[in-house]
Amino acid sequence: MQIAFQGEPGAYSEAAALEHFGAETVTVPCESFDEVFATVEAGMCDGGLVPIENSLAGSIHRNYDLLLQHALPIVGEHYLRVQHCLITHPGVTLAEIRKVISHPQGLAQCEKYLRSLLGVKSEAVYDTAGSVKIIREQGDRSVAAIASRRAADVYGMAILAEGIEDDPANFTRFLAIARHGMSPQPVVPGGDAKTSIVFTLRNVPGSLFKAMSVFALRDLDLTKIESRPLVGKPWEYLFYIDFVGSTADPTVSRALDHLGEYALMLRVLGSYPRHRP
């Protein structure tokens, strides 16, 4: 099974893909989230795994937009515990480090630790795993990277400190996507499932209240709501919602039928097994 992800080998997205689909999975690195979706849609990979939100940094808005732009159903979710490491060339001591590089989110999530390193500058680069690749290729022993343990293993670098993130409750939620009829894993139609939808509403008083009421009236648990600008219509929005339940459940089907009475557009992005981290 081939699964596309964004980033260099050793990225957190790759670690999540291997956890979710299994260690035997062949992972395919992509330069961008757009490339992940395009690769899967073209049939070059069986599926893809993309981050959708982080417990500290919030939503990854680009992937919400791509879910709407592509006809790729969500077939699963995965929560990954993000644990940052300070990675250096083998044998380097903390006193030798003059600069730390990483993805902007990696630097932001280790801000307190970085402030404790007196005289050390930080610099943002394109990817966490990519930062380890950079220090290996450049050979400058005064530069360290912030990335995962797996990234250190992939590039043959050393871990000087582990668990340097400011908040240990650091999780990223990923969504698995696939082409219709090419699901990398079966969707659980009932039991502990989750459904993701997107819809638009008339811009009139009470429209969002009415939309939310279709779930409240049926005791359906909303786990996420996100709004995104509706392109071409200033100050109008798309609403993305995740809720507990499957479209195979009659209660969920009735709720969606009811929502369809208010929505100008309604699309089910997928029903899939709920991951319990």
C-alpha cells in the first residue's frame, strides 16, 4: 500500500501514516498538501494522510480548502502525539550550538526551551524533518534542528534533548483520504464512527442556529466546527462540521436530510472509524 504525505522522510506526517496504516506501508513524500491530494486523485498512491488540526496551533486551513476542491472521501482519522527533539551532529554538545532551525510551528511549540538557550538564534525553514536534512547536508556542527526522533534516525543524526516542547499535550489530528472505491481501509458503518460534512447557508438571521439545531434535537455530538470564506462572496462562509455517528445510522441520515432543508449546498466528506488516542 502506498500512502502520500507532505514533507521529507522522517516528518511527523510520515510517522502518523506508519502508525495508522501499518509499518509495512510504503510512504511517498510530497512537497505540498496540494501535491498529496493530486497524487491520490491521479491514482499514483492508494491514499494520503494530511494534518487537519493541532491541539496547540489550531486548524490547517489549506487542507479544509483542499477537501472541498477534490472528490476524495475521508476514510479515517489519526491522532499523533508530537514530541520534539533537539537534533545535532553526533558528538556535538549544547555549548557548541549557535543556531536552531525548524518549521515555524516546531520553533513556536518549543519557544520556552529555545529562550533558555542563551546566545542561540532560531531560524524557520520549510519542514521539521527537512531541517534535519539541512544540517546533515550543510555539515555545520553549530546548527541544530527541532524534529522527531524518527527524523534523527532517518538522517543519522544525534538527539541532544528530547521532549523539549512547551506543552506535553501536543497532538496533531490527521485525516486519511482515498479515491472512491480505493479505500485503504474499510469504513466502519456503525459503532464508534465520525462523519465530516461541509455546507453553506443563506446569509439571514438565525440560519446557523437552525443548522445546529438539527444535531441538538437528535443528541448528536459535534466534535468540531470550522468556518472558511466562501470564495467570490465576501462575508459569506463555508461551514465544516465533524460529529459522532455514521451516515449508516438512521438518526444521522434524518439529521442530514433536515440540514438539507436549510443548506444551499451540503456535502458529506466522509464517515470513518473514530480514533481514540
